[in-house]
Amino acid sequence: MYDDDPIKDDEDSENTERKSKEQLEAEKRAILQQRIQPLEIDGFNESKLQEKAKELHKEIYRLEAEKYDLEKRFKEQMYDVSPR
């Protein structure tokens, strides 16, 4: 008779939340599949493997530096926003 059943509302919100989490996970997997390149090192000799390792190390270093900068900027913004 009444549509204001709190138990049903909780169940609906949990289902919606669960769906959104599942959708977010699916989107995350799709994005990672687009971004992650296959390694493709079949047939590489030792010097090519070393060169590839250096390239990957350089990329990891760049990404870690970018991550550090973003985390630092985030902390600064949080400090600016927080009440004193």
C-alpha cells in the first residue's frame, strides 16, 4: 500500500551501489586493456632485452615521478580546503 518501505529502499540502494561498483570494475578493466601494451619480447637477444628493460625502467621512473607530483598537489589542495 505504501511505497515508503525503508527495508525495500535499503535493498534498492544496495543493488544500485553494487551495480555501480560492478560497472566501475568493468570500465576499469576495459581502460587497462586499452592502456597496457603486450610486452612482445619473443626472439629478443640479450642486448635487445637489456634495451627493453632500460626503456621500461625509464617509463616506470617517469610514472612514479608523475604520481609523486599528483599526490603532493592533492595534499596541498586538501590542506587549502581544510578548516584551520
